Amino acid sequence: MVAYEAEQRVRLPALWAGWMTQTFVHWAYPVQEVRALVPEPLEVEEYEGSAWVGFTPFLMADVRPAGVPARVPGLPTFAETNLRTYVRPPSGRDGLWFFSLEVACPLMLAAWAIGAPYHPGVLEVTRSGGTVRYSGRRRPGRASYRLAVRPGDPIERPTGRDVWLTSRWRAYTRRFGLLWETPVEHEPWPLAGAAVEELEETLTTEAGLPAPAGEPVVHFSDGVGHVRMGVSVPCARTR
């Protein structure tokens, strides 16, 4: 069962940040369609018989190295969007596999060193009249998206599916024939329901997935302000 709260303490963080104004859009996919894009030895996790692909735009706020307090003026805040699925390596520690990471800050491209699939682009997040709007375009490339959601009531008691779709405490990447594990720690997501007012995206097809079918499952969160991202370490061989 996926944990609602962080499964480990990140005692030596590489990076502090807030993940704010985040929307989770999830589609169910046949497992074999996702499996083809995930390297061995990772296993694609299923929920209710399907693999799930998440499209998650948000703001990275007050990004800083370990030891720098959040009150320092001028810390960067920028938009980021990821396309991901849920996996489990031989160690059994469930986590995220990213198909792509769109980012408006060139500094994040340093994560290419461990295989994080960052792509620079022009991204925007705005709030107006109860609607949250996200847009982005990869440069260079054709991948783009537009999303508008209207957040609903807070979810006081998240269901098993709510937690499964939103709560993961590590990410996996591939580089130099190795899987790398990056741990993360933060407070539980304060979730709300959300209604989609507009959704156009080509991130899924650019990643090699079929276009999503059916209505998505959508959550919104004002965010978590105390994110601690740990040092990435190799955890298995891959191919």
C-alpha cells in the first residue's frame, strides 16, 4: 500500500523547494502500452487492473541548496510539468518513472547527469476568478499543453485511490546503465477535487504513448512548502 506520509527522512537534502499550485491529471492505460516505455528491471505498478499516467503541472517555489533559508530574497520560482507513471524496482520501493519533465528554469537541466528527462520550454501558471491555468511549449520540439481547472472542495478523507495517484516518495532515472533513486520528503498533500475546463496536450504522444482515452481523474493541491530532495544514488543495473 502506498504511504500517505513520507516513508523516509531525507537527512542530507541536495535541494529544498516548495511544490505549489499543483494539479494531478491521471489516465488509466493498458499495462502493456506503458510497459514498453519503462526500462527493466522496473515493474509497472497497477491500480484496479490498469497502469496510470499522470500529467502534473505546478510551480517550483523558493528553490535553494541545502542550508539556504527560505527567507533569502531572490530565490527562484518557476513552472514545471511532468509526465509520469508508477513503478517498482527489484528492491520493492515504489516510486515515479518520468517520461518527460518540462521546465522553465535552465538550472534544472543539470539533472540530466542522472538521466532525468528535462526539456527546456516556455511555461506559465496563472490563477484568476477561481480557475487555475497552465500552459507550456517545449523548445525545441512540438510538445505542448494547455490546461484550465476549477478546484473544488477539500478532500478531508482521501481514498486509497487518491493516495495511490498522488503520494510517492522517490523517483527513478536511468543513466550509464544504472537505475538511480532520488528520495523525497514533504508533508502530505492537501488535496481537493477539480473540474477540467480546458485540456489539450501532446506530451503523451510525444512520449510514445497513445493519446489518452476516457475521462481523467483530477486532483488539485495548493501545494507542499517543505520539500526535501535527497542525493541520487545508483540502486540497480538496467538496460
